[in-house]
Amino acid sequence: MDGSLLNKHLSVTAGYVRRHLYIMGLTNNRTCRKCSTEEETSVHILGECKALDSLRHIHLGSFFLDPEDIRKLSIGVIWNFAKGTGLL
């Protein structure tokens, strides 16, 4: 998958993660709403957040994903996971 398609995948949740809201000046807090330990980015939510590992395993097939794994996911799968997180 090329970089532009990865960007489309990640942008499914981009408008809802705190890092992007922080950049837009809509919040002063970039900390993940689920784990409260890391910066809330698309990659963190989709692949790294420990508070979402069980949900990630159910929806995405693995407890943790690296960016290469994320590139292989369909937009529909990412969208269903994102809805399940309660962050949308």
C-alpha cells in the first residue's frame, strides 16, 4: 500500500484524536483519553494503546500493530474499530 492510501486509512480517525485537535487549537491536552499515558495519535490508537488491546484484537486481529500492519487494514475495519473505541 502506498503512502497516500495509508494517509487515507489514518485520516479515518485523524479528526477525532487529541493530537490533531491540539494542533487545531481545540484542546490543550494531547494525552490519550483511554490510557492517559501517551500522546493520542492515530498510530497510538490503532496500534499501541494498551487500554485498547482487547478491542484491537477483536476488530483488527492483533493486540498490537506496527505501522506496516496498519497499512494492510481496510478502511471499513479501521472504521468499525474506531467506533468501538468510543472516541468518535
